Amino acid sequence: MAQNLFENFPSEILDSIVELVVSEYDSYSHEFHSVSLRKRDLLRIAYSCKCLCFPSLRKLWANIFDGSFHMPALEVLLISLPRDIKQSLGIYALVPETTFMNYCQYIRSVSLETLFSNIHRWLEKHQSRGSLIYNTLEMRREVARELLRQFKTCTKPLEKLRCVGFHQNPTWIINYQLVLEPEFTQWISKITILVIRGAFNSAVLINGLARNCRNIAKFVFSFYRFDTDSFTEIMQAALELINVQHKLKCLVWNGSHAVQGDDPSPVLEILPNHAGTLTCLRFEQMDFSHIQSLENLAACDNLESLTFEGCSNITYQAVQPMDQGLQRLREIKLLECQNFDPMETFARERGILVLPPGVTFYDT
């Protein structure tokens, strides 16, 4: 019975289950040294784990980059690479083990910054120990490329892509553009969530994503610490990316004190193009002092949630057009806004004002 039960069961998980339940279990000889009652308990637990194992692993690894992804997780992914690939990368001696399952094939959310930074730290660790001679930019990029190739073998489409970075190093920009190589464009074309945050000149990256990604339902954009020309170029690229979407439901736009980046006018101008699909809109660090009318926002008939965080200087004149629309709007959240009484008054009159605790968060 036990042999059939454990057939096609990941050995790395089986050993953990057995050692947890039966302290006298020998993980090398796979022999039980326990009373029959405990053995039966083990079999019941193992059977339950087997039933839950594959669905649980798919769930766990699908969004591993959204949680506390770290080097141990990266190492599991590297171990699961085919032997010939590990040999070609020159890392086989570092991860000679094999896994029963290819955990890479469950990945449905990727953070490029997290991936590259962990690869760099992992290679750096082995280089400092003397177990690795080289840790070059090309090597890091090749390791990332092979992992991305494995990620795209997932039978389900990639859902989320995060491009986050607070550095001016052009190397990182080149790293991020890896996903624009022809072999990956079909893979990224299916993403429904795109997050771009940081302080790196990403106009080329954003333009490339705009050409290849037309199914985005949620877009988070946050950039700062840029000179005027660079930020204008990036902002125009981001607006073009928004314009080519036909299923956009949620938009988060953050000025973050960028030079000329705190004016919401460019975003407000394109809102009517998405009036039929947009249900969630969030402005962060925006100065509304030059906005004379929010009529374009009022045109978003399907809008259900509207959030302002760290925004300032809105007028009653600007808010007035909202009285005639937004019938489906069920909440307006105001977080740490200044001189925003007109919006608060409108929300109170509608009975949809929400004042959460003053905790800043990025919905990424």
C-alpha cells in the first residue's frame, strides 16, 4: 500500500512529511522504525498530503515573487533546472541535486528586480566562498534568461510582471529589457497586471511593453527622481501604454514628487478612452491645483472605487462635474490629503467616504 501511495510523490516533500510525523524514520534507507499505529497515522497524513500536494504547490509557486522571495527559493528554482542547462551555465557543481518537480513551471508572476538581485547575491555568495570563479553581468543575465525560459513552460499564462528599481545603473535597464527579446514576447503578451515603479530610465522598456502587452487589466505606475526631459519621455511612454489597453480596470498613478510629475492632467485627459472598463482609480502624490474640471473622471460610468493618497489642492469647481455622474461609485478613500475638503464634502454627501488609517500602501 505504501509503495503505491508514494508513487509519483516528490521525494523532497515526502522526506519532510515523514520526518515530521515519525522521528525514527531513516530518510536515507526509507525504512520505518515506528509502531504500527504511527505508521498508519503517517500513511493517512501522507495520503492527504498527496491529494493536496500538487494544487498547493501550484498555488504557492504561482505568486512566489509577490511574497518574501529570497535565495533559498531561488536555489530551489535553480536545482530544478535540467542538468545540461546547469552545466552550460557553469553552476552544476553548486546545485548538483535534482527535484522531482520542475517548480519553474508554476510561476505566473515575475518581479524582474527581485529575480536579478537574488541571482546576483547567490552568485556573489558562491564567489566569496571560492566555489565560483566568475560572477559577470553576462553570467547573471544568462542565468536569468534560462529561468525565464523555464517560467514560460507554465501551462497557464503569465499574469503579473513587476519592473521595480531605484537605481540609475544602465545595467539594470538592459536586464529588464530581457523580457522584450523575441522568445519572450508571446509569453509576456498575456499579462493582466503590470507594475512599473522606481527611478530608472525605462522609456524603451515601457514602449516595448506597450507593443507587446495589450491585455492589461491593472497598471501601477510610480516614478520619481528624474530630470524633466527624462521623466517627460517616460510619462509619455506610460500614457501610450495605457492608451493601447482595451480591458483596463484598475489604474494607479503616482507622481512621487517627480519633476513635473505631480500634475494629473495627462492621465485625466485619457480617462474617457477607458470609461467603459475602468472600475478602480487611484491617484498618489498629485497636485490638483491646476485642474479646473474633473469632467473626464466623471465620464467613467463604471468606476466603483476612487482613492486619493498624499494629494493636494482640489477646488469645488473641479469637483462639481462629479455630481452628474459616477452613479456606480461606492467608495472614495482619502489618505493624508491636504486642501481636499471639496472632495471630502462630495463623498460625504454621497455617503461613500472612507477614511482608512493613515497607512501608505502600494497595491502591487
